[in-house]
Amino acid sequence: MQTIEADYLVVGAGAMGMAFVDTLITETDATVVLVDRNDQPGGHWLTAYPFVRLHQPSAYYGVNSRRLGNDSIDASGWNEGFYELAGGSEVVAYYDTVMRQHLLPSGRVTYFPMSEYLADVDGAARIRTLGGGDYRVEVRRRTVDATYLSVIVPSMRPPLYDVADGVTCIPPNGLPRAPVHDRYVIVGAGKTAMDSCSWLMRHGIAPKRITWIKPRESWVLDRAVVQPGHQFARRVLADFSAQSRAIKQATSIDDLYLKLEKFGCLMRIDETVEPTMYRCAILSQAELENLRLITDVVRMGHVRSVEPGRIALDDGTLDTDPSALYVDCTGDGIGLREATPVFSPGAITLQSVRTCQPAFSAAVTARIEAMDADDDTKNDYCWPVEHPTNPIDWLTMSVAFNHNQLRWFDDPELMAWLNRARLNAVSHMQSGDEDAAAGAAVVAPRLRAANEKLEELLSSTRLNSAGTPS
């Protein structure tokens, strides 16, 4: 067995692993062994459906050292007027280029694709390659888990419900190759289902030919408020002010959601149904309006089984066209794992430290790892921001990230780095350190006030759930 040494062993070459390694080798002289099960970097993007695109602008996705896309604004389509959204194949090619043209040429990254990370043995990690070769890795500093927030997409596993013979049920990956059907049944309420419905309509399938099974209604974000560039700065800042105003005025958590919707901070496809889901999905107004054209929406819980002409759901059965094409869009997306300290002796567990920004979070974690500080201090910079699933998570995410941002404001060196970081959405709206300092002076008091109120609302909910009057 061959033995190799490195300062860091990074497990997983997906979006978070790549962003972490990119920043680590830029900010330090560390050596890295990067191991991944796939034959090239990119993580879940390698198995995503072919028409997938980023929710957020390409301008702040990927790694810090290399631009993704051309920073152009779309002139047509449902994203017209907004910054480009990279497609899946573009993202995969991008990560391959980052590996070949930046990480490997550094001479400090050793990459093991198509390999398994095995449990530590005798104080050292082991890697097993596709060909059966074993390597012993002596890690001088830390092992970095970039797979903790594992992403599960429909193509990675069969449907979680029974599908009888005679029923055609495919993941979204199969849609572009599927023959035309008179009826399409979309199963799932998240962004994958929204994308699949939109794809069908963009290709001429009338909304009346689509049945959409939605176990839950979701809150979504308006893409207009997550745009980079100075031309969008006023709209983005207006959204931040609206959030602050909604939080200040809210008398309860339910009232907060209504005010966030009233002020344009949150949206929903069906305004008559109370959302019970929030997963950071982002839509343009054009996408939202087109999805509202689908009127055959089934709200009878989760699918239990499908047979020709019949669907069994939690709350009953539904007769359907026996020849319908079912598109399974169910899945967890970013895995729902319990938050754990990011920094621990000999280990880093990558998690989001900003709301719904995993790539940025991994990069800033690497920058904080480069600081001369103990783990307690580093963890105070990096409270995990758990990925949301329920509406109340909007509050808990905000509290955690606001804490992190306030902590970063107190560190001039870190703020100087953040103000120049490509992955930092805020950096795209600033013209220099003076502009950034002025913005921080305005934002910090609002974040403190917001957290005090959000903690108050959350405490009230905890008391009520325990049966104690608020």
C-alpha cells in the first residue's frame, strides 16, 4: 500500500468541495488530496436533468478564482432582463476546467476520481481506486467532509412509491427523449417539479395537459432580488429593507410570512393555499405566472402507488389517463442533516454558513480556516445555517446567518476578503472598501434588531408548542 501525505484530505469534489479547495490553495500554501466517487468533478450536476439551470445568477456560483459564464443579461425567455443562469452541462464543463487549469497545475492538489474514501485506520485515511489500488493518506491538519449535505436528485434512485407494470414513470432526465404523450403527471412540489412543468410549457405542451401532484405549497423567492451588479443594487437593497420592516412589524410568525409576501420578499404560486414548504426555490415573475396556468393541481398528500388509470395518495385515490407519462420529481435536494460544528479537532464538516449559498459558504469556510485562530473562534464565525424545508426555517436561517454576518463585520481583514470575493453576492454591488464600510454601518444595526425580534417570535412559538401561553 502506497502512503501519501497532505495537509488536508477533502472528501467530495462537488460544488462545496471544489469551492473549499479553490480558496484554500489560493489563501494558503497547503497541500490537498481530493477524493471523489465520480469520474470528474461536479457532484450532483453530473446526474442532473439536462434542462436544469441554476436558480441564482452564474455570477456568484462556482469557485472564487474563475468566472462562470460571461456575466451577461438574458435578452429573451423567462429569465429575460436578469443575469444568465448556467445550465447543467455548462456547470459540469466549468468544474472540469477549474480542476484541469487551476487546481492540478498548482502542484498542491492530488485528485483521486472514481475512488472511495475508507474509514481511518491506524490514524490514517485510506483511499481505494476503481482498479483496486489502496492508498494510505497521512493527514497533517484536517479531513474535510464535503459530502455532509449530500444532494439527492430523482435520477439517483427509483420513485419512493410503487409503480405498477404498464405505467411509464421517468425521472426528469428522460423528458427530452420521451415520446409525446396526451397527458403528463408531474409528481412533486419542489424546484425540480417547477422546472419540469416549465420545460413542458416552453416546448408547446398546453397547461391543460399537465396534472401537477403537489403534496405541499411552497414559498419561493423572486429572482429580481438576487441579482448582482450596480443596476440591481437599489432593488436588492429595497428587498433587505422590506425584510427588516416585515420583521419589525410582525406580531406572530404567521403574520411575518404575510408581511414578507405583501412586501415582495416571498411569493407563492397559488395565493389561495397556505405554504407549508420553503426550500429556497427562486423564480422569475414570468416563470411564476406561467406555472399559475396549470389548474389541474392535486392536493391529496403524497403518492403511495400508481397503476394504469389510478393513483393512490395519502388522502384518497385519483383516476387518470391510463396512458399518462409520470415524471417523478420527488427528492430531498440538499440533504437534511442535523447541524454540527464546522470545525473540530482534525476535521471540517462543510455546511452552509449563509442562507442557501453552499458554494460561497465553502469558500468562506476555507478562508476562515486560514486564520490564526482556535476552533471555538472559527466556529463562532461559522454557525451552520441549516438548509430549510419548512417555512419556520426562514427565521432560523436568518438568525444563524445574521449572527455570522455580524461576526464578519467585526473582522476588517475578513471583510476586505469578502468585499472582493466573486462568490459573495454582496460584493457585486460595491465599488470599493469605503462603499462596503458604509453599507456595513447601515446593515449591522438592522441585523441586530432583526435577530432580537426573530428570537422573540421563535421563543413565542416554542412556548405555544409546549402548551404555555405566550
